[in-house]
Amino acid sequence: MLKLQVIVELLMGQIPNRQIFTQKFLQAPLKPYFMIVSCVKSGDMVTFNQVIQKYGEIFRADKNFSLIQRLRHTVLKFGLKKLNISYSKISLNDIKNKLGLETIDEAE
């Protein structure tokens, strides 16, 4: 039930509480799901695909594989959000200099 809760939270665009994964008796059974959460949080599609390949049989046995596959969109969304934040921190003056523009108006 906890595994499904983690997936549903991710599908809703929320990151599950980290305390779920730190409880000793849950660490081993939730490891594949923790790996998925890490991929979603970082927006890393390459690692996400590797985790699906590595733990695919576990996800199938838990009958959650199709839901895990739907998380691709969420991983992309978080990745784009991180890119947007990074690029929004660049000053217009830096943009002007890096692109070789003459005025800040051109950068805007």
C-alpha cells in the first residue's frame, strides 16, 4: 500500500516525505521506489530509464509497472522546471555579454 502511495504522490507532482524511506524495516522493500523518487526529483531521464530496467521485475511483481511508466512525464516536468530555474537566474547583463549584444534591450 505504501508503494502505491509513493507512486500516486509522484503522479500528482508531489515528492513523498523522505521519512518513509528512512525507517529501517522499509528501506529494503522501498529501495526501488526511493530510486524512482530520486530520479523524479532530479529530473534525470537517463537514470530513470536505468532504474526501470534494473527494478522492472519488482515493479511488475508489485503490479505497479504501468504506473511507474506514466512517471516519465513527471520526470520531464521536474527536469524542465530545474532548467527554467537555472536559466531564470542569469542576469540580462550576462546574457548581453555572452551573446555579444550591444544593449540590454536586445537581451530582453
